[in-house]
Amino acid sequence: MIKKTETILNYHNRTKHSLERYAKGPESIDWDDQPDQFRHFSGCEIVTLPKSGTELEALFADLDNPETIPSKPVNLANVGLLLELAFGLSAWKQFGPSRWALRCNPSSGNLHPTEAYLISTGNAFINSGVYHYVSHDHSLEQRCRLAGDLPDAGLLIGLSSIHWREAWKYGERAFRYCQHDIGHALGALRYAAATLGWSVELQAEWSDDDIANLLGLNRNDDFIALEQETPDLICRINTHTDSMPLDIEALLESAQSGDWFGKADSLRAYHLYKWPIIDEVAIATSKPPTVEPEWQGIRKHTIKSFGNQKATAIIRQRRSAQQFDGKMSPLPQTDFYRMLAAVLPASAAFDHWRWPSKIHLFIFVHRVDGLEPGLYALPRDRDALEKLQAATLVDFDWQKVTEAIPLYHLYYGDFRLTAKNLSCHQPIASDSAFSLGMVAEFNETIETKPWLYRRLFWECGLIGQVFYLEAEAAGIRGTGIGCYFDDNVHELLGFKDEQFQSLYHFTVGKPLEDKRIETLPAYGHLSCMAE
């Protein structure tokens, strides 16, 4: 256990950016030699999903009370819609000869290391099996025909990561970003399910080995060296129909005895750089089987959403802002409070998160109506307040701003230049309405269970996904910031040890659109192929 913790701490400290140096990454990047964003398995039966783009009736505000949204039938069209809204394409962008895809689930550098799988047992609309979702084609590749007659245990979604796909650009820090992306994907899945009147139950007890067995990730001959997938999580989709309890042992035995098909195609890019430390930390954070808290289900928002747009429209229009209008009008205070309320653990957006909050926010307020510019804090767990107060600078006043949410003022002042410099000198952190750092309860968390290191980043990514969609609903835009100077952030806040660590930054503001870039339909290429 101590060795695993030491490996994680070594990785974490080694991959910090600082004003003196950046974390180790590739010395050069050949943009014409990027890894393929879309994994394919040759030799699989293909299930073409019904046409994408269906709009549903539920408004974004309705997702505050998902139990009131009528449950859609479990059929191929609706399951395809679930996959599209969670992991599918949202648009294509084109600038000159360059063309690239955007997805509903965001990714650092748009590299998309996350792969999604559908597992069906006893459903009438599709054969029992394990299927890989191909977002480019909006189709399923059947990787496994499960053995035996399994009872209908509903639908399962599995997520995995191709670490090398992210490391191609970001080097050693890529493991962090892959975990962020899993959190984003988990959030995207939750919102997609809610639009259909379904819910997500995270199967937290599963070990990584069991996930690998079910998804076929341990079939080494099916993958090219250095391009393997690492198991991350399994979710059950509760469609509110009569389905049997999930028998994990029977499902794993069925997969082990089943017929497997296909081999992963090459991701094509040349493996010029190797990052063995990523493999080391992946092994150190591998999760064993565990006993976890009971699933809590429905929760409530403390501040109501007034958004009247359809939820499917908000999900599909989500983008990562590239630059902000530094002269924007102040963000209405009601919108700011709503966004913060939406990332609290009591909100419906976290109805599938089964653990106490370990991530807290330190917010640079630049342009919010009725709030003085300065530094603020949002402890996301009541028990963390005293620990945060004791660990931060004595100059912070910790005055509560409003009774609606646990927002505390710390220090008045113009922090725009500070926010920019801390976020690797990026103007997106200063030209926005507000930017923030997500700070984790770190040491105690990973000392007891090293694999919780990944979960801290997942929680950050889940918070980021909520901010993304809430910003769209408010008529503005957000973007995640993975590049920041870790220990300089800690110094600003007063942290003197590893009790707390900053794991992710985020910023929200009025986007400036680049008119030179053309936006094309998400699945227009499929229509062209059909013609």
C-alpha cells in the first residue's frame, strides 16, 4: 500500500507545471501524425443505429427533477440516442483544408481517450452481447456474443481509456487528463439518460480486472502494443422497466465463455515518445473489488433553473470556448449562483455519485453583477469548511455571501492577471466572468485507498461537465483548463503541504467566435455516404 501511495505521489509531483518548467511532454509534435480519434475493431458484426439528431421534449430545467420526466421505451432508437447524447458527435469544424469533429463529451485537446461500450443482457431489441460504440459512424461493433441465457438485467455502459492517445500531445501529465475525461463522460451519460427519463447507477463495487474481463480489454492479442485500453468504470442504466438484479458473477462467466470477435485497428500515429510513468501510476491506482455505499438516487437543486431550451439542444450545442470577450457585461448574479448550486453534491446532477465530496472550489470572480471582484470559496462538503479555513491564509476573512449556497468571500481585489498567470498565462482565465480551481482533499484520500486518486479527477471532470452545460443554458460558455501552475496555486491559497491539491481549473464567460471556422452537421458525412 505504501509503495502504491509513493508511486502516486511521485507521479503527481513530477507532473506538476511550474513557472520554472512544464511537466515532461513531447519535444515536438507532428500535427499530421495525430492518433486516430475513432477506434474501430475489424472483424465485428456492425449494428447501425437509427438516425441521430432526435430532439426530446424535456427542457434543460426539467433535469432538476428527473423523476418527473416520462421514461422512454427501451428500444434501439432510444439506446442509440443515449449513446449519441453522451458520447456522439455534436458537430464538425472546418478551417481551410483542416476538418475535425466535436463530441458531446469534452476532451483535453479534443483527443478523446475515452471509449464507450454497451452491454446488453436479455433485451429484445438487440442480441445479448458486448458492443463497442463508434461515435464517427453512430454504430455498434459486436465484440462478444455472451454465452447462455442471461436474464434481462437492463443495460450496462462501460468506459475505458487509451492513455497513449492523450500522451501523444501532453506527455506524462496525460494520465490526469484521461481521468478528467472519464468524469466528463460520466456526467455526459447522466444528462443523456435523464433526457430519456432514465437514470444512471454507477457500479462502484467492480474491480478493474472484472471490468477488463467484461469489456475484453485483457485480450492482449486484440490490441496493438502501446494502444491498449485501461478499464475505468461500469454503469447500469435504470430504464424504470422490470429487469432482474444484476448478477455480476454470472455476467462475467458468460463473457468469459462467450464468442469474441474483432481486433483493434491501428491508431496510425507513430509512437515516437514513450511514457512509462503513466503505466506505473495506472498500475498503482488499479482498483480492487470493494464494498461501496448504497446508491442514493434522486436529489434536489437548491436554486431553480429558468432555462427554457430543450435539454437535447443544450447538450448538442456544448462547446469549449477558445477565447472570451474581456469587456463582457457582468454575469447576472442569479446565473452565477445557479451554476454554483448545480455543482453542489445535493443537486440532481450528482444523483449517481455515491461518495462524500472531496473537491472544493476556489473562485476568481471578475465580472459578476452585485459581487465585488475577488477570491471566493465554495466548500462542497460541510465538514470540509474548518479544514479549508485552517489550511489557507490567515488574511482570508471567510465571510458567507448568501444563505442559498455555501459561498464564502475570502479577499477583495482584481485577480484577473493572477488568474491568467496561474493558468499558464492563458487569457481565458482572466477575460471570463469567473474562473476557478478545483481543490481536492488529497493526502488522506489516497493514503487509505490509492485507487481513489483517479476518482478525485473523475469528480473534477463531473463538476466541469455540469459547468459546461449550465453555462450553455445561461447563454454563455465554459472551458476546462488542464494547464496551470500547481504549487503556485497552492502558495496563493496558503497550502503548505499535500493535505489539499489543485486538480483542475475551469472558466466561464462570453465566447468570441472565430468567423473563419465553418460549422458542419454532426452526422452530415453519413448522409453523403448513403447518397
